[in-house]
Amino acid sequence: MSEASLKRTAEVFADEDTVELVPPMDGDRFREEFAPGRFLIYTRFNGQAFIHIREFVSKEGREYATKKGVCLTPGRLRALRERVARIDNLLTQLEAGTAYIAPVKRGDPLFKEHLGGTIFVTVSERYPGVNLRRYFQPSAQNIQTLPTKNGIYLPLAQWSSLKAKLDELYAEHPELSSAVECHMTHGGDQTEFFGCRECTPFGYDDVDCL
């Protein structure tokens, strides 16, 4: 894949104005607005639990979800919660101008952690805040995973507000606290781990996804 093709394929945060209308969600067990038009939602579908962090828009009197957001399983949410302290520590350093972490390559995030599936949480020096986003792997060798338009960028104030709503969610639904990250469920079986699309969505050859 040529450099020009990669530039066209890779998505940047400035492209987030694209809206993908989908039917509204039903049967929400928890729904709290943490920023104007942005919600933390806990719902169940076909017996499975899903946690949405998503922006909504109103159109013709109805509310629709946009592609500005992510859908987390309880295990992915646990992964995010486990990384909050490290994220906050880095954000504090960035605010104070004392961050000692440098990106591997120019433009790379300072912090990038896999939450599950194709979803990652990142923090970059250029955008002070937290990014929750789907990634993809271009069909070329030796190419790291790249961000898509499907995700949500949370400035510092929204990140703080979301964390407060997450505390409320766990208080109202303590069953979510028992969730574990998927990589902890394989009992040390590496073959099972590397064959799990939740743990290694891009295949075991791409260490960037771990």
C-alpha cells in the first residue's frame, strides 16, 4: 500500500463530523448525559450486556446515535477502568508540561492500550484528552494499526465527567464489577489467546494490537 493510500485510509480526529444514523436504543438500564449530547448507556440485547459511550443527534424529532462513540462489553469496560490511574497520571503530566513519555514515531499517541476487539484507548500530546476508538490494520505488511472515524474524543472536562458517571453506573449495577478482561479468561493457554478475536483482533503477528 502506497504512502498516499495510507494517508487517504487513515482517519484523523478532525474528520469526526461524519454522522451515521442508526435506530435508537431501547431498554436502557442506565442512561446518563456526561456532556451535551453525549451519553453513557448500559443496555442488554439478546442476553448480552453492552456499555455505550456515544454522541447522539436529533433529527425530525427523533434521537439517533452517531459513529462518535464506542460500544464496550463489561470486560472492555473493566480494561478501561484498570487504566484510568495511568491515563490520569499522564494527563496531569501533560497539563504541567512534565510528561517524560515520548512517542515511538512522530504523531503516535503517548499512551495506547488495547481494551478488546478493535477498540483502543489513547492519549496524545497533540490532543489533550482521551480517545476511545476503533482501529484497523491496512492490508500491507509491517503496517501498524490505524485509527478509524468510529470513536469518540473526550476533552479533559468530559473525561472527568465520564469517570463520575462510570462510578454511578457501577454503584447502580454492581454486577458489572465481576467482569474480567478477556485475556484473563484463557488460563494461560497461548494458543487459545492468539486465536481469540477479542484479544488479538488483527492476528498474532501484529504486536501493536497487544
